[in-house]
Amino acid sequence: MDLNHLIFPHPNLKKDYFIHANELLFIPKKDENSKVISHIPALLLQPIFKSKSFLIFFHSNAEDIFTAFDLAEEIRIRLNV
């Protein structure tokens, strides 16, 4: 039995969507017939200064993507990625 939707309910994106509209991406999740069945939210944070490096940060559970924003912002600033 899949209880993820009960333990980790979908966040209300209305407020956070507008705050992070330029940083929010939705990665399509497809079934075996290449039909999009859902989307995985992700944040794309650009470096503060020009940089040739980038960092991909994966979070393992269904936590609201915006709760990880503060950590990702701190990493972006300190490492300039």
C-alpha cells in the first residue's frame, strides 16, 4: 500500500509558485507508453556571479520542494554554483 500521499501531502503551490516562478521547473514523468503521467518539481537556481560549475541537489523524500530552498540558496551563494 502506497501511503506517500498521506504522509507527504502535496504542497499548496499558489504562494510559493509566484515567489519562485523564475526558478521552478517541472520535470515530466512518463509511463511505458511515453505518456506524461505526472511532474516532478525542481528548482533551478542560477549562480550569483558568472560560473562554469553547477550543482544538482536531489532530495530523497516527498518533502515540499520549497522547504529545501533555504539550503539550496546557501549552497548557491557559498559555492557560487
